[in-house]
Amino acid sequence: MCIAILTTTHPTYRFIILNNRDEFLSRPTAPVRWWSSRSPDSFTNTTATSLPVLSARDLARPAHGTWLGINKIGRVGVLTNCLETDCARAVGARSRGSVIKDWLTSCPSSERIGGQDKDGNVKGQGSIEEFVSSLADLGDVGGFNLLIGDVRETEHGRGLAIISNRSAGGSLASDSARLSGYCAPSGEAREQLQVRWVDWGGIESGTGETIALSNMTLGDDDHQLKWKKVSQGEKLTAEAVAASLRAGDSEDALVERLFDVLSTDTLPRLPGGLEESAEAYLGLLRAGKYLYSSHWEGSAASERKESNRVEPVTYGGPLWHADADSNVDRA
């Protein structure tokens, strides 16, 4: 399942994002490249401005949204889905990838003063607060957690925000939904926009925060409600940064430490045979950063492309690109 870990605790780097996207291998996806276009189903009540964005793109839906990207003026965003019990509601009528696409490609008209720098980059973009306030109704969008940031806004204290259109907390959500981290079915979960501001820290003060997002809901911040993979991801990332600072690491050495964090395999291994198939693992996905199946001889929930066609795969190896120790293939 997807995970995104953000830390602003490093005194040299404004922020560090670790991200793993778990997806069907057959889902059409464009590779990372620079692109520039607005969503056909934009969520903001703003004037469109086209900005160059670096990201991969989802080609399965017409919006061609993304889940992780950065643009040339310093805006960054990363998105995870919110796990829901209603499949139709989880997909949504509109693509959640368009929300992050809107952030990366547009700006509020009140701040759009026009003009470009010597490299042709658009100047005068609006703030995160204005972007959040400009978001239109997101009730028909699948549940998501979205981290957005603007490196130019560190001095203002509100350059990073976590936004979600679902919350399992509060009186309208059942206890079972809260404790499992699932968004409650329609009629139970609250759909108003949830916003949490993140402390930049790091550069000036050496403080900052380390926060992980997965497919749990934004309201589950209580330690007892956090998924193990989320709390452990935060802990390991904070420890990696601290160890790197003590050792005086180079940038490459720091990057290796962070990939070690993402390579951590915490999925419990269940004894037994075919009777403990995919369904037996569903309740354990909150524990692991990667779903690794070396002890599982059932039908893998994965697909591969052969001879220009996609077909199911049945094997006992990793479900995602990883080696025998669940280390991530960065190729």
C-alpha cells in the first residue's frame, strides 16, 4: 500500500519526501518527464496558468493526474488514496490526481500578476492558503490525503499543508471505521475538507516535523490509531536523518539511508498454505510498507505484460519490483 513520508528536520534541505506508490503493473502510466497542461475537471475556482511540472502521470483516467510532482517555481505535492469500504465511492466521479495537478499547474487569479523570469518560468503565484480556499466541492472525489508545499513560503510559516476530503474521526464515523483506518461508508464519514499545517523547522531552527501518510484517514493522528507502517516510517526516517547528521553524510549517503527506510519490510508472515491467500492479508496491510509474498504460494494480486497483452500472474515472489530481501528496485 502507498506511503509518503515527509521530514523538515534536516538543517540543509527544506524538506525530504520518501514515496512508494503501490499500483497494478498493468495500469497505464506515463514515465517521469516535464509537461504542462491543466485538468479538464479542475477543482479550483481560479484562472488557469500553465506551469512546467516534473512528474509521472496516470493515463488510466482522462484527467491524466499524478501522485507525486514538483514544478519549476518550487511547488511540490504527493498524494495517497484513502482506503474506503465503498468501491464506487473510492474511485469517485472525478480523478483525485487532478487535485494535485491543479496545485502544480495553476495559481489563484488574485495573485496572478503575470510575467516570466529569464528561464521562462511564470512568476507571482498565489499561496497555499489561497489554493485551499479556492478548492471546489470534493465530495464526488475518491478519498485522498494530499501533501502540498511551496519552498518560497518557508518564511511565512505556512508553506506546507496536508489536505484530505475524508475523516474517520468524530461522531459521524463508527468506532470500527476509526480503529481500522478505513473511511466509513457513505453517510458516516465526514466529507468536509480537513487541513493540517506542517512546521517547516529544519533550515532555521533545526526542529521541524516528520510525518507519514498512507491510506489511513487524516483524523487518525492518535498514536493508538496510527497504522504500524506509518508510525514506524516516521520513526525510521527521523532516525535516518539524525544518524546522517551525526556522521556528516554526503547527499548520496543520506539518500542511501532513506532508501533503506523505504526497503523496510514489516508485513507479518502467516503460517499455512493456500487457505491463507490474499484475503488473509488484507487486514495486515496496515503493517507493511511493501507486500512481499515469498511465503505465499497463492495467486498473486499482480499483473504483467507479455506479447502485448496483460494477464494474471500466479507465483510465489514479490508482488512489486523488489529483490529477495524486499529491497526496492530503483531502476
